[in-house]
Amino acid sequence: MIELVFIIASFLTSAFAAIAGMGGGIMLLSVMLLFLPIEITLPLHGAVQLFSNFTRLILFYKYIQFRVFFIFGATATIGIIPGIYLFNSLDKLVVKIVLGLFIVYWVLRPTNTNSHQENNIRTVVFEKMYNVIFSSRSLAIAGLLVGSTSMIIGATGTLIGPFFLRAKFEKNVHIATLAICQSYVHLLKLLAFGFIGFSIFDQTFLFITMSATTILGTITGKRIAALMPEETFHKFFKIVLGIIGAKILIIDGLYHWML
């Protein structure tokens, strides 16, 4: 039963990511954490997301901005080293609380705003947090940040996303470049997990089936992108994700931490 839930979730979330360019990874991570321990979830999730992003990379290959990838990838490689230390040293409850906060933040963060929404205090605060120039320096910072936290956070797209939004890329360029950056980070993360003794082959059946349905979901999502209103899909996604994120934060994290 759990296997079926994961297979369906990997298909749907990869389809979402193909439509929106990001977001599928954090939704899949949220579902997996409801059923599996975090030390099993993060390596398996990373492997499945590598397949998802690599498929998206292939489908949108001609739109990749390689300058962005090379700068980002260089500092992400450096960042994975402290990431190993953070993963080994942090209490797993703290990690769940961080993940829960991260998911809830992603749900509450402002999306594309109009002049009225820009007066909203929450929007102004988050805009200031990510008010960086899309330059070599900001790309290097993004790589270092994502590389050092990817083993803890798991879903990298929403960390990289704000830096890409500043560039105002055309949609296909955004999806393609984000996909190659995420693919590389997930590859680094898998190598790091292997270095400290975690193996995705302990969950071979889930790895193979979820990877296959992720590829199918990505292809399907690309084809139906023009047919499905993104606004409707985003609203449904945020409701589901918000409920799951709150459960991880409050019940799995804070509740057990206070016991």
C-alpha cells in the first residue's frame, strides 16, 4: 500500500514540476516523510529526484544557460563538504522541524505579485530577503547555500528558485537551467550519502519504480502543461502541501521535541 502511494506521488509530483519548473520535489519529500524515517527518505528522495530533473534536463536541453550552471555547480561542490558534517551532527527531530518550517514557508511565500500585493508586509519582508542581483556572486552564494543544506533540506528547487526568479528567464530557459542545477546537487548529495554509509539499494524496488514513474510523470507534465491552468493546480498543491508540512512540523517535530 505504501509502495503504491509513493509510485502515484512520484508520478504526480514530477508532472507538477514539469509544468511549474519546480515544487515537485518538496511535495514528494513531504509525502515520503509521512511513512519513512528521515534517514531512509532523504537518500531515496535524492535518487528519485535525480531521475526527475535529469529527464526534465533532456527534454529542455537546448534552453540551458551553461554559464549559470558552471558558477552554481562549482560552489555547490564546495558546499557539500560542510553539508556532510551538518547531516551527521544535527538531531533528527531538529531536521524534521527545519523541514516542516521550510515546507510551510514555501506554502506561505509570496508568488508573482501585483502593485496591491507589494504593499503586503509579508511580501516586502520576503522580497528583501531575496533582493539580490542575479550575478556571478549571487550564483556562487546560491550554490554554496544549496550544497551545504541539500542533505538536510532534501528538496533543493525552492532554495535555488528565488535566485532564478530574479533573472526573469523565459519559462523554458528557467525550467532547463534549474533542472541541470538540481540534477547536479542531487548527484552530489547521493555521493555524500554513499560516503557516510547510506545506500539507495536498500530500497531497490521503490527506487526503480519511483524513478520510472517520475520519468513518465515528467514527460506527461510537459505534454499537458498547455492544457491545465497553472493557477488551479498551484492552489490545490499549496493546500495539500500546507497540510502535510504542518503535520511534519507540529506532530512529527515540535510535539515529539516537547515530550
